[in-house]
Amino acid sequence: MFSVRCASAKPLHPFRHCFPNRLTTSLPFSASCSLPPPPSPRPWRCLDTWRRAPPSDLRQWGPKGPIPQDLPVREVEQIESASSLAELGAVVLSTADPIAKSHLSHLAFSKWRRLKLPVGHAVAPDRPARPEKPVLVSTKEVPAPKNSGLPLNAYMLHNLAHVELNAIDLAWDTVVRFSPLHGVLGDGFFDDFARVADDESRHFGWCSQRLRELGFKYGDMPAHNLLWRECAKTAGDVSAHLAAIPLVQEARGLDAGPRLVQKLVGCGDQRSSQIVAKIAEEEVAHVAVGVHWFANVCEQLGRIPCSTFKDLLEEYGVELKGPFNYSARDEAGIPRHWYDSTINQGGTDELSKVHDRLALIVAMEKENSG
């Protein structure tokens, strides 16, 4: 059993977020009661294949799709002294230049896999290094397409590039920030999120390349800082972090991807639409990883994932917004009743509460006997 709080945060009782005091009163069941297990998320069918694949060097978009790209030697030198995955992640997080950050992310993941380095430990910065542009503003201050100075296709690509750059940092922040929990999370957790960071760096590279082809660059218009604010709210709680980042933010990408593809097609920009379609296809893995590890953490805490997910979003003020891309979310393994309040699960929520109560009793008995 382990605390959902990161070791660097103020220590709390391990069930701080999972078992509110109101669930400890008037319990009609004993700890020995036997209940049927609640439904578990169905894993993405390609998860093992994704995990086994070597780091992809298809970082440039050719005439017919992704092609290999060589990276600058100077960026290889920046990670030479790093001797653990957490240290590699810290280098990426401290790099301000977006293109260099993208390249270093790939080199860091490749080095981790090639040399079989330990996860290690490093301190995550309060916020990742950022370039001077784009200027970060509130969501209300992000200019509308007609006021941005960019044509609509470039405007949409710039917004996506901003999301992908943030996604690089979000994934590496997960690796670095929760490295103190390596003993309970295991190598697989950190390998998965380092691979997510590698994917996101490739996606940013494709968007950045396409912007240049259109005569623009990342930073040509203001952008918001909403994504990182969501990360900062859950920085000390691994379960909340998994709920808010892969299961909400990444899942929004599954919802928005097909719509963005169609808008680019409507602009007559087939090349950009193909890039976005490929990115949307690969984002399924990132949500699937979040589902897997959120369920894993809940299992170690003796918690039901569905009710825990809903409780954490309410506690941290994370909003779920539709419309939802049910087919993509189903493929990634997120059960619909986790996020769609219109889905009737019958007695699932009540059964979850009963399991939570029993788990609390067991935990209290273990503490008292210790």
C-alpha cells in the first residue's frame, strides 16, 4: 500500500483522497464480506505492441507520410551526463527552445531504452522552461482566427502544436515528479510515460514542420497556459494527476481530432489533415496508458476506479466536456460510465461505495494490528 501523494509533497494519510470520513459510519458489513468485483476497464488491444516497439525515428513528414530524420549532434551532447531517466526528463523540462525540446525528448527516451538506465530521481521544476514566444495569455485572450494574423489552417495547426509541446512536458513531468514513487509504481510506469513523451515530441515536430511549409512558425500567435495549470493542481497526487492529464486532457484530443481533420479538409489542406489524422490515431495509446495506470493505482489502494475518478475530478475542479468520441474512447479502454453521466450503470456506484467502505475497514484493521 502506498500514499497517493508524491514523496516530495506534504505527507498525508494514504487514504486521504479515497475514503471520506462519512463512509466510516454506520457500516452494516464486516471486512470478511464477499462481493462480486466491479467491472474493470478493458485494455487497449495494441498496448503491448506499442510498448515493445523501438523508439521511432519517423520524425519528419514526407510526401506520403512520416519518414526518418537525423537529429543534431549538439543535442546529443546535452544529455550525455544524465545517468537516469529522471535526470534525462529534467533536461528536457529545463530546455526552452521548442525544437530542441522535441529533439531532446526523443534522444532521452532512446538513451533510456538503449542503455537500460535506472529510473533514478530528480526534482521537477515548478513549471517547464518556455520560449519568449508564444506569449501565454488567458483562454479568453487567445485571439479568434480572424484576429490572429494566420489563415485558418495555420491557426488550427498552431493550436495543435501548442498542445503537443505541452504534452511533451506533461509526460516528462510525470516521470520526474513521481520518480520518488518508483518503488511502488515500477519501471513500467516510467517507461510508458517516457514513450508518451517521445510520441508527443514527434507530433510537435510534424506540426512545426507543416507550419513552416505554410510560411509560419510556432510562436506567431499568443497561446493559453491552461494545460499546465491543470497539471500544477495535481502535482502532489499521482492518482489525481492520472485522472486529470491522460484521462481528461489526452482524452479530449480523441474527441477533437476527427473534427479538426474535417475542418482542415474543408480548408483544402489535405497534407495538414493527414498529419492531424495520424496524430489522433496515435493518441489512443496515451489515453490507454492512463487508464492502465489509474486502474493499477486504484487496485493498490483498494479503490474502485470509476468512483475514484469522479471523486478526484470533483475535488480538483477538473471539468469533463463533451461531445465525446465514443468509438475512440472505447478503443482506448475508458468505460463510458466513468465520464458520461447519461450512462445508467444501475447499482455500480452503490457497489463501489460498499467496496470502498470494506477497503477502509481492512486498512484500519491492519493499522491497528501493526
